[in-house]
Amino acid sequence: MKKIFKDLSRRFGTSILSMATFMDRLFFMLLIIFSVTSFFFVKELFPSSGFVKISVDNKTVYTLPLNKDRIVTVKGSLGENLIEIKNGKVHMKDAPCPKKLCIHQGWIDRGTIICLPNKVVVTVTGNEQNNRASGYDAVSK
């Protein structure tokens, strides 16, 4: 941290640390603490077990359990996507899109994989009954 401030002070000619007030330093430290602790709450926002929801062109075509291994073929606007569920994780095995970014995302057990050119979305959700009954999302809960 001091090395960064020394480098900045060499560039600007005066010590950045001496220019910062107590409130500036306090704000900076709180920002760092908030950023680090927010990583621990991401797991609460994105559940790691439950179901895989596969949508094409904003229409759900499959809702499958994560605990059963299988390979699913889904037809999108460009062609067929191959989606594999294995060991409680899911990944896009093959896709007709040009850059294959959805394939390079790898295995996930929470969150979403999106094949934008083919309009295919794979989302890992929590328990299906809990999602339907609660009516809350991650922001309002």
C-alpha cells in the first residue's frame, strides 16, 4: 500500500498520503472492508444446489435436478447447444456460437451461463418449491 502511495507521490510531486484527510482514509478503508466482505455474501445470493433451468429465447424448456447426471441438447436460433450436468455442476459442452464464450465459462454450481448469439440461458437455482413459494428475489429478501 505504501509503495502505491510512494509511486503516486513521485508522479504528482507531493505525498498523496499527506493530502488525504482523516475522512478520506476512513472512507477508503471502509470501502476496502466492504469489498472484501461482499465476496462472502455471494454464496447466499446464488444458491449452489437444486435445479438447472434451461431457457431458449426467454422460454423455459427444461427444469432439471442438479443431482442427476445427464446431457441435454437444446435447439437455439443458431443451432444446437449441448449442456452437461454432472456431479452437482453444469457446463455448456458444445455451442454453435462463433466465440464459444459460454463453453469457456466452465463448470458452475451457482449462477448463470449465457450463450447470447444462440439465445440459450442456463441458470442454477435453489430448491424449486422455495423459489415458487417465497416470491422474493436476492434484492428484496
